Amino acid sequence: MPFRLVLLVAASVALICSFPCAAQDKGYWRAASTTANSITGDISITPAQISINFLGFPLVQARTLTPTEVSAAFDADINAGATGVLYHLTIPATQKFLHHNTLCGTEETQWMATYVAGRTLQVAFFSGQGAPVLTFEAISKSTDLCGSFTYAR
């Protein structure tokens, strides 16, 4: 009987570890890029909000990003099979962060895409009412991409 229990526990652990971690981007992240250090500072993401410069903004997960979308948005290796998350949020254009900077200039920030690789979080903010189209061509021509930021743990 103990052998069966050990075998069951080992199989359960293996199964659980094989699932991708959906909440990889949750938690506290330190600003690691020049843009993150000069605009947002450190951030914190929970299932219900993002905190930027100690200010909380509600967010809702819109959908999971495909490896092709992650590759286009963050210049990630498409063969790695990485996924990310697209969130809908509202950050007013008048909201000032570090050094009196805004996220999207005179536009309201409506979307946030995230991608985690190891201990690094990539974040892209977008304006525009509709969800951003995350292809190489669309992003290269997009006027809705506000900026990309890098954070670390």
C-alpha cells in the first residue's frame, strides 16, 4: 500500500508541474529597463489590479497570448512556445508617474500585454479602444503601442 501511495503522489506532482503557470506575471517586479526606471518604477500585478508608483488600477485578463503574438510583441523566440497574457485596463491620460511622465502621452492606456521569461517580465502598454493586433506587421505600423518595459525579480 505505501508503494502505491508514493507512486500516486509522484504522478500527481509530475502532472501538476507539467501545467504552464498561468499566474507567472503576478507579484512584485523591480524596474529593470531605462524606460521602466524613468516612467513607472517598480510594479505589482495581482489578479484584479496593477500598481504603478503606489497607485492601483483595476485590470481584467482578456486572453492568453499565443507564441506567435508573444514573438511579435516582445521579440521572443517563437520556437520556445512562450505564452503571455493580454489585459484590459484603464489608466487616464492625465495620470502622471515618475518624473511627470505618462504611459501613452495624451491617450488613455487601455491594454497591457505581459510575457515572463525566467525572472524577467516584459510589459507592453497600448492605447485604443479595440484589442491590439499582435503581429509583426501590425505592431510595426501601430500608433497604439505606447511603450515596452522590462522588470525583474
